Amino acid sequence: MLRSHTCGELTLKQKDSPVTLCGWLQRSRDLGGMTFIDLRDRYGITQLVFNMETDAELCKSARSLSRECVLKVKGKVAERSNKNSKIPTGDIEIVVDSFDVLNSSLVPPFTIEDNSDGGEELRMKYRYLDIRRSPVKESLLLRARVAAETRNYLNAQDFVEVETPVLIKSTPEGARDFVVPSRMNPGEFYALPQSPQTFKQLLMVAGMDKYYQVVKCFRDEDLRADRQPEFTQIDCEMSFVEREDILVTFEGLIRHLFKSVKGIELPEIPRLSYAEAMNSYGNDKPDIRFGMKMKEMKALTSGKGFKVFDEAATVLAICVEGCAEYTRKQLDELTEWVKRPQLGMNGLIYGRWNPDGTFKSSVDKFYSAEDQKKWFEHLGGKQGDLVLVLAGDTAKTTKAMSELRLEMGGRLGLRKPDEYRVLWVTDFPLLEYNEDAKRWFAMHHPFTSPSPEDVHLLDSDPGAVRANAYDMVINGVEVGGGSIRIHNKEMQQRMFDVLGFTKEEAQNQFGFLMNAFEYGAPPHGGIAYGFDRLCALFGGSDSIRDYIAFPKNNAGRDMMIDSPSQISAEQLKELGIRVTI
Ligand code: ASP
């Protein structure tokens, strides 16, 4: 190599040793007779020193160097008089004997330091410069570590990594496909996989037993904040398993990742049914770093003459510990908060159990102190607490209460960024009805098996059938999901019937899978993790973009290579495509 050491490894141990370093000029400072340069590479920063008195020529040429030029430097390790305890190389500097400029650099469009002055779009356009910055570089290194530890764990459990194709076939279920025209088959298109779901199931039929892949998936969805059209999954499948086997195996994976990457021993991983999660948290991906569970108050509040509660389909409350002294102003502000169009509630009712033992609510006219005390008892509250109540239509009120709970948890500092609480949510509904399409859709995907005890309801009451499916949730974020699959042709056919496919449509789109099921398909199931999101969570960030080397912006554009872009008339002709836009 051109260097003897990296910019991140020298300490007093190498004092007086001759060394050669390579890297980028991050910053230079002229202090009278001395010039200091910070030389940066992936591994860190090392200070170079030039002395006007000992070598004026060298010092002058060092002063003429510009930011981000690439240097090869020879010199000797010396002890610094002014030590920097913040960096591993802070005790030493290199007294430079000679250097070569390996390449020059234009002035970068933003400062390449931890806190950059560059806006998001500019940094995306020059992502290769952005990656030189420590926070972005560290995010990518973290991602690589999570991927390596994932492979370590799964390899040790006898999983095999198999690559599945990227040019596959479009199917109408799920999100919109990205499609690729086929030149050799004019008028026909491949689709990019939304996930390798059917392939991993076919690998089970093929006897691979345990499969995984760290794999790119593509979904052409309208980009909501922090969605990427291409993203990565840790995709897994196992044969001869029941749900319990999957949950245990992948609890093992997440424990391994937290331990090896973050040094964290996870507490117990609870399991909650979808129904329990919705009842207690109003949400199928609850943040369980704090309690503040919601409860139905309809029975307690009805018949006292308060119309709002009497006429509401649901009356939901949470008890906020120690907040009885919330001021009128704070409560008004919360009321405005629930009235925002995103939540659209008409108002917020509060009840205080004051520290002096008295009760005070916004509905004292209808409810006595005795009545109000019962609310607190129902919610497990105590003197000094505050009860917040929302009433109205069930879906809307549940959502608003779920948001209010998260908001209060945030305000009280109960959603600690360095605390991780993992849980499984199980027993999701198998199907959901879409009013626009006037038909049932699979909530997970059409290959998910119904819970055996609910199969008899498939025709009579499809909405009540639970799926043998599970999601892993961490701190209110869904990081993974999967299911035990259907593995016989009749059941798969029945599922397609329920979803409104004709026999021909089912055969046309998924015939390959149903045919495979006729050649001895083993019982199987699996899971996929959203790898980008998992990395963001490990890094303590809300944004997956920071963990993707070359992400796309909110409009689905790659600002650096300027894509998507038009293609030439010849290319279009070759593909047999006429563009009419
Ligand atoms: N393929 C599914 C998904 O992408 C995950 C699974 O069921 O394994 O959500």
C-alpha cells in the first residue's frame, strides 16, 4: 500500500517512528511559524505539523494546499504539546519530512465536517463528499456491521444465503410494481420484486430448509416521508416450523444484533395479540417503553346526562401520571392539538385528581367527585394524576388517543432514545375489506395461512379470520413481519377465491406456485426485516436515508446521477415503446 498506517491508529506507542500516511486535507491552520493540517481517511484524523524555522520551503508549500486535496505524507510521530482527548490520535502529531499531492480538489460545495453547512439536496448531489463526513460514514459502517452480524447469526443457525432473480413477473397484489421492458419479447415486461416472497417459498419446496438473503426490494409507491422506492430486506424462510419456532429463532437474531452491535442485553420480548395491542395502545405497533394504556370508559360515563359521551361510539381515556397540576393553558394547548385536521377531534375532556385530594374536571356539571374517582380507579391512577378523555367514532377516536398517548409519553420524556423495547404483535386479521374495490384484500399477503381455529369462518365471516402472522415492533416502529404460509394447493386456491380471483387469474399469476405445491411442499414460514429501518433504529435516527449510501429524494430522484432520465429514440424503438407524454 501507499501508506504504512491509517489516519486513525497512531498513538504515543509509535513515538519517533517513521510513518507514511495518505488521506484528504480536512483543514489547515497557520499559526505564525507553524502550520497544522488535519489529514483524514476512513479511520480517523491525524494532525500534521510543519515548522517554518526548520523547513521554510516545505512549510510554504503546505500552506498553499487546498481543502480536500489528496496527500501522501512521510514524517515522524511526535508527542503533541497541546493534546486533544476527543480523538484517538489526539496525543500525537506527525512532523512532516516530505509530501506528495496525489490529487487536487475543487473547493467542495459544502464544508466536510461533522456539522455541514450544506442543505439536504446539495449533499445528495455530492453524496460522495457527504460520505466523507463522519456522521454519514459512521452510519454506513454501522449498516455494514449489522449486515455482517446478521449473516454470522443466520449462518451459525444453518441458514443458506440464496440469491433470487431481480427480473420477475408483475402481480396485481400489494404495491405498484416497477417494470422493465423486454427487448427480446416486444410488448412484454418484467417486474422488479416487491419482495422475494414466492421464490423463498419455492426454495422451501426445493428442500433448502432454511433460507436467507439480504436483498433489494422495489415498490413504486407514492413517496411518503422517509420511504425509498428501493430498499433492503433481511428475508428469511424456514421449513417444518410452527409460529413458535420462527419467533424463537428471530428473537435470537434480534438479541444477537443488539448484543454484538450495541452491547445491549434486551429485556423480555413480550407478545401481544393484534386485538390486545389495539385495545391498550390503539395501534398495531405500540411503543411499550412506557405504559399509559388506554381504556374504554363508555360504561363508566354513560347515563349522566353528558350528551357527548352518551352519543359517542367510544369513550377512551388515558391516565397521565403526576400531571394533575397541568395548567389550564397546557390543557388548552393539548385540546388544540387533538383538534388539528390530522386528528380532527371535537375536543378533549380532562379530569384532575389534585394533590390535595379534590377532583376537578372539565365536565364537573355531569360527573360528581365520586364519579371521577371511579375513572381514576378504572385506569389504575392515583392522587396527583391527570385523566385525558376523547370520545367519538371508534376508528378516529382510537387513532387520536393513540397519538395523544405518544405525545404525552414524548412530553414526559418516557420515550428514551437509548432504551429499546422489542415486542411481537401476533394474530392479525387475515383480510381487510376495501370499500373502493368492494372486495377483500390480504392484510399481509395472499400466501399467509389463516389461524387453524378460524378457517371455518373463511366463507361466512372473512373479516373475523385471524392470520398466522406476526410483526416485530421496536419502540413503536415495525421492523419486521412474516407468517406461517399456506402450503397446499386447495387452501391457496380458496384464499384466491376469497380475494376475488377467478380460477384463470389465479392460475395465470400464481400457477407456478400452486403447481409447486403439488410436488410435496413442506409446511413453512418466514419473516422479513426492513433492513434500512433496523439500521436507523440502531443508529438512533428517524431517517432511513442516512443509512443508505446513495438514497433517492422525496420525489424518487437520484440527485447525483440525475435519474430517472429519458432514453434515446433508438432505445425506445428497440423496445417497441411509444411515449405519448
Ligand atoms: N415478504 C413479506 C414482506 O415483504 C415478508 C414475509 O412474509 O416474509 O412483507
